[in-house]
Amino acid sequence: MTVYRGTFVDTPLSPFKGHHLRADQDAAVLVRDGVIAARGPADDLLRDHPADEVVDLTGGLVLPGFVDTHVHFPQVRAIGGLGMPLLDWLERCALPEEARLADTTYAAGVAADFLDGLARAGTTTALVFGSHFAGAVDALFEEATRVGLRITSGLVLSDRILRADLFTDPDRAYAEGAELAKRWHGAGNPAGRTRYAVTPRFSLSCTDPLLESAGALLRDVPDAWFTSHINENPEEIRGVRDLFGCDYATTYDKHDLLGPRSVLAHDVHPTRGELRLMSQRGVAVAHCPTSNAALGSGLFSLGAHLAYGVRVALGSDVGAGTGFSLFKEGLQAYFCQQLQGRDGHRLTAGHLLHLATAAGADALGLADVIGDFEVGKEYDALWLRPEPGTTLDVALRHADSPDDALAKAFALATPADVRQTWVAGSPIRQQTSRGGDPDDR
Ligand code: GUN
Ligand code: ZN
């Protein structure tokens, strides 16, 4: 057993209070076989477990591992294409790079960069938009199994409008998806860390027969996930209505793709009817604030989603999003609500932590397993420990409450400040040492 000692901050669910911010200074958690067996004041736990290994994480904050509910594996090398709206950005930045993943050796290199980027940012669990190429999806799952992150992903599907070298057809999509699901759904080491997600790119690039085959695969793979995009950009939304003659959510719903294991990214411009439908189906929405700002997609109406009872969590949306850090996404989510004045939903630092951790765990059906430091959950964590003398270090040392410290973390933290991440009590090894030359990789 291992005792981790430090300042633990999380957002557990408690009866009558909903999720609330909890911060325990000079506390400890006892981890047995990757699961939190006890927690309490450090002095008490150390006295009761004198023979166990102690990992000293004092200084900085220990937070639950971040959960990224929308991030594109093939786009890690395409981050930073500024100045374009969605459809131009896809054509000029994202898709040329995605086409390179036809080469599985190239894809394996991208998978390594991608998972390393997640781990360095403190992300331990992600719903990942995969590749259009089955070999590249295998490469992602193989690397995820090696590294130990919790990854749900799948083959991306398209059969119109986008570049033709990314197209599939309904039969091939079903067959390749079924093979991948057989290999990776409920697999990993230990079993269950990797799961399969049926992943049409978006309705704009999918015909009804392709979406129908996606619905068939979702039905045939028990407990598979579904993910796609929705209502991101006005031109895209007009295109979908012209093609299907119905609203965006219905294009998925008519093929039985919407349910409690469905996560739709963006939803910047929903109608009330769509919010009602998503709420009825139990769909979760991945809010991707840096991407929405970078592509000029619009301001997310968090209050409307919550009013309709639609679950919301955070997504980095790399590579339209500007990096892997959910600290940055949380801060941008806060900015986005502030900029909406009276229409915005006021967010505290505790809300931001909740969106980046417990809300993500819930959206991905893992609320009983991860998301906070309750006894019985698996120990997925990040240690935020800035270098001495950095502005974040100074700010944390002068914080006057845990809430204040957390607000300073969301304002200032970057992946460079994440000293270590754990999944189920196992440290996730980073590829290069801090400060190492990335060209050495
Ligand atoms: N819609 C369809 N594909 C994409 C993508 O790769 N990124 C974003 N942001 N939206 C999309
Ligand atoms: Zn996306």
C-alpha cells in the first residue's frame, strides 16, 4: 500500500449539496491495488500505517486526473492554425495532416506524441476522435495500452464532401469498426481501460446509409460509445439542414445514435428542440472553449444546457483547440461565460475543477470509478507543483483559501507545472525528462 501526502482538492458529490469543492490540507490518501482505501489527516494515516511507502506531494495541489471528453489524436501536429472558420480550417489544416495517417508508421509516431501530450497536461482519461484509417486506430490503442491512460476511441467515418482519400463506405465502416471493437472494446491492461466509440465525423460528411451502418455497429457492440460533432458553425449547420431537411440532432437520432453513452462536441448553436431531445436521450455535450474561440464558432450557452438538464463536460478539441491543458480550457470556459454578461453562467474555480474532472467522468460513464478522491475510487491524479519562483508558485504560496489557490491554478497553470500523473496508482511515465530536447525523441 502507498500513502500519498499533500493538499488534495476535488469536487465530490454529497447528499443535498450536489458537487462541492473540498480541499484538505496536509492530508493523505491510502492506495491499495490502485484504489483509495482510506483518506484523512496526514498525521493520522501515517500513524496508522507506519510500514507503508509514503509519497510526499506537499507543496502545490493534488487534483483528480483530468478527463478530456473531446480531443483529436491525428491533429496533435496541426495545433495552431489560426485565422480560419471551421470548414476552411478542416480543408487547409486538419485534413491534410489526417491523410498522412494512412501510413501506419507515421500514425504510431503521432499516437506517441498525442498520448504524451495528454499525460503531460494531467489528463488521465479521454474520449478521443480517432483516425479515418483502421491501422492508425490500432496504433493509438496499442500506445494507450503501453502508456496506461484510459482511452475511448474509434474509427472516424466520412463518405462525402471532405477529401476523397478519407472516404469509406457503409459496409467497410461496419466491418473495420467491428474488428477494432473486437480487439479494443473492454481491453487494455488491466482490462477495461480501452473502449470503442462509433465515430462518424459529422453529419455534413456522412450519408444516411453511413450513419445507418454506424447505428448498426453501435447496437451490435455491447456498451459501445458514440461520439461526433454538432452545431459548431453556422455554415456547417446550414449545410446539414440542406442535406437532411431536419435539425442536426435529428440526423443522429433517426439512426438511434443518441443515448447516455453519446457525447456530442461543441453544440454552440442548438435549438430548444435539440436541447430537449439531447436531454431526453441523456446525451452529454463536450464544451470546447479554446476551439470555439480560435475558429470563431461562437459563445457556448452553458446556462441553456444546464436548464434543459443536458450534461456538460470539457474538451480540448486539439487541434482546433490550442493545447491539451484542461486548466486552459477551464479558464477559457470561464472567459466565455463572462463575455456573455447577464446571459452567461457564473463559474467559480470549483465549477472549473468539476467540469475538468467529475463532470467528465460522469459524461464517460466512469463516475463510480474516477473523478474525485472518494474512498473506493481509483487513484487517478495529477500533482500541480510549479518550479519555485514561477508566477504560479508565488501565487499559490500567497493564496488565502483553497478556492483562491484553485482560481490561481486555472489562471496560470500550464503542462510545465504538472509534475506527475497517476492512473489507478501507477505513475504514467513521461517520454522525455523535464527540459529534455524534444528532437531527441
Ligand atoms: N467537425 C468535423 N470535424 C471536425 C474537427 O476535426 N474539428 C472540429 N472542431 N470540428 C469538426
Ligand atoms: Zn472536434
